[in-house]
Amino acid sequence: GAVVSQHPSWVICKSGTSVKIECRSLDFQATTMFWYRQFPKQSLMLMATSNEGSKATYEQGVEKDKFLINHASLTLSTLTVTSAHPEDSSFYICSAPSGRGRNSPLHFGNGTRLTVT
Amino acid sequence: DAKTTQPPSMDCAEGRAANLPCNHSTISGNEYVYWYRQIHSQGPQYIIHGLKNNETNEMASLIITEDRKSSTLILPHATLRDTAVYYCIVRVRGTASKLTFGTGTRLQVTL
């Protein structure tokens, strides 16, 4: 089945530093990828839609200058949390449609747990 | 996307069928019903989706009412590993269409 790989699975960083999270589609190409964030005991919230070859589309309230998204190829999207602060600590999850047909389901990575100290 | 309503939690005995309901009374004709589950500290896992016909795969069955205003996900023989939060989501047709998650149903499978 379609596999989405995320790296790293967890990261701890100091306040003020930047962290890059990678999302790869392993056996299919994805022109679109989605980035979600999940705080403890809450549901997933869509942050942005990553588009290969064009700018990402951000959801209302998500700072595009803080959460930089680069969809470098048809199999790789990256999310960089710039100048991270403790309130950015969260579970970040990417997803991509598997591409097998117009109604192919989204498949998710296993997430990256970010802790900012 | 149409909103969905699910019970916040359910219990099920291991080996029994787990029937998880979902209301989506404002669903549009071009929206599919998707089910995902999330086991603690993992990314969501796709289970099944459908438009208007009942669907079955190796994981579950999806029963959609004739008026499409509600659906039921059935796990025929629940195991402890099925303990998770189950999300019912309606999604517009198209691969670039996003998923909007609600609060889901926390299913606890017990011995």
C-alpha cells in the first residue's frame, strides 16, 4: 500500500532555533501534500497545503513566515519551524493522496513530535 | 466540507463487532464518507471510504444510509489493537481535497 514517511519521528530543540521536518511519498508521486498539527488530547488541525512547483496554501491563523513549506519534488515536502518557541511543541503530521484515482485516500506519515525547550 | 457528528466514546468487548455511528446530515452529492483511525502517538490510518453504496474491505465494512445522512463503520471482530480514535470525515471528490478532522470517537476494546 501507499506509504508516507516522515523524518525525524521526534526532535527536541532549544527555543529560537529552527527545525526541519521531511515528508516523503515512498512509492507514489504527490503533487499535493498536507501538513497537520495536533496538540495533546486534541484533534488534527490542518496547517497548510503543500503544492509541488508553487507556493503553499496556509490555513487561517497559521503564520507562513514561521512555518516554511517547500515542496521540492514530487516525492518530498518539508516543513521548517523557524525560531521555535515552547508553544510550537506539538505533533506534526503530513499526508498525501496515494494517487490511485481521483478519490484516492490520503495516507499519513507517523508524525514528528517536536519539543521546544 | 460537511460537518460530522460522532459519539465521543464507545466500549466494545474483544471478539464482538464494533459499530461506530456517524451523522453527516448536510453531506453534498459530491462528498465521500471517509473513515480513519488514530492509535495513540501515531499518524491516522486510512480504513475505508464510500459514496453511497456499502463498502467492505479487509479491515471493516461501511454502511451508508440511503439518504446518505448517516453511516456506520463496522469492525466485525474487534481486538485490543483496534483501540483508537475513529474519525468519520466527509471529503469533496478530488485528490487535492483536504481532510478536516472532527473530534472522533474513542473506541476502547476490552477483554
